[in-house]
Amino acid sequence: MRARRAALLLAVALPAAAPVLSAQTWRTLTSARQRHGESSLTVSVNYGAGEFRLAAAPEGMLYRMELQYDEERFTPVRDYDTEAARLAIGIRGHGGRVNLGERRSGEPVPSLELALAPDLPLTLDFDLGAVRSQVDLGGLAVRRLRYRTGASETNLRFSQPNRTDCDEMQLEAGAAAFRVWSIGNANCRQVRFDGGVGDVTLDFSGTWRGEMAATLNVAFGALTLMLPRDAGVAVRVTRFLASFERTGFVKRGDTYYTTGYDTATRRLTLDVRAALGGVDVVWTGAGR
């Protein structure tokens, strides 16, 4: 069922191609910069349609990007402010519109590949549209993350522990198949997710320290929470025509707690608001 929903969502994000036409206007833009004494980096990505991949760059490199686009319809964006250490990249559609549904049969899909310095504190602001994303922030030093996407298929992961403390992670998805893996590795104090229609998986496994709090708002669709067995977890749920899997919890007042929550060395507090869907819990790791 989840696979079928994801396929339908992807069909919304990436409509059928138009009849065969010439594909002579495709260009590839590459850009890279070495580090020159920067103490931090702010990155803004505004990318409306195509494929987006992100990972860590080699040591000593500030960033590297490769952008494949159709210059008849898109204008590349690449701007680096050396004084502010601020990088802005992406594409703009001619006339301000970006519509992958106009893609010609047999043409490549627009794509953006980005690699960022692994040892530099990062503030990341991603504004994505109809995009297939494979984003691995593992091993980076993410201080703050805002990730917003529309009708899309997203896989966002922290495959390795964050190299610094993360103050806040804000996630927003429209009609999406949206999956975030190993959120615990991000070591964020505050996490917020706002979802529209789709299948959402939030995996809180990882190696965070101390307390982590998450506010999760899901309008329509299914939310799967993957929770580590060795953490103390508290869940407060506000539901409207939505189910909640209570196995593994004991209710006290209006909150569900795991056994041993009061003595746990690390804790996760979830405030979940769900409507017209279901909240499923999958326990990960050994123990409970």
C-alpha cells in the first residue's frame, strides 16, 4: 500500500513527458571552491524540479556543485558572498516558473549534485519543489536545518553523527513520500515536522545526547515513528480520526511513557498532532 501511495505521489510530482523534441539545449554547470579561512557557511538551495543529491565534500573543500539543466527553460543560480560566507544555488524558470511536466521525451531529468565542507558549521535552508531527493547530512557539522519540499519523494538521512550540536531542525512536506533516517545522529535539541498528504517515516535512532523534543503535525496520511528501545520516550498525541499504536507505552495523564523513562540517560519527547490517518510505532535496537 505504501509503495502504491509513493508511486501515485511521484506521478503527481513528475508528470508524463511531452512528445519527442530536440534536446540540444542541455547544459552542465560545475563549480567548486576551496576553503579560505571561513569559520561557518550558510547555504540556500532553491530548486523547483528534478533530482537533488547532497553529501559531504572532501576535507579542505568549501563546496562543489554540478547542475544539469535545460537553458531554454531554466536559468542557473550560483552566488557566493565571500564576506558573509553565504552560498545560494538552484535554478529559476524563465518567467519565474519551474515545471518539470514540460520535460521532453528522451531528455535527461534536471539534476543538482552538491557537496559541502564536512568540518565547517553549516546553516542549511532548502526550498525544493517536485524533486526526488537523496540527501545525506552524515558527517557534516549542521548547526541549523530548514528543509521544505512540495510534491516529492525525499530520503534524508544522517548516516553518521553530526560534528556539532544542532539547535533546530525544521521539516515541511506537501504531497510527499517523505523519509528521514537516523534523526538522533543530528543531535538536534528541537525538531519540527509539518506534513500535508503522504506517507511519512521519521526514524529517531542515532546517538543524540541528553534531551530531544519534536513537534509533529500530519494533516492526512500515515506517519511511522521509528523509536530506539534504549531511550526514554514520552508521546503526547492529539488525534482526529487517526489511530495511534500504544504498544510499549504506559499512559500517565495525557502522555504515553516508555518503561524506565524517568531514569533514562537520554530522552525523546514527541508532541504529535494527526488527522485522518494513523500513527504507527516501530521499535529499533535491542531491549524492549
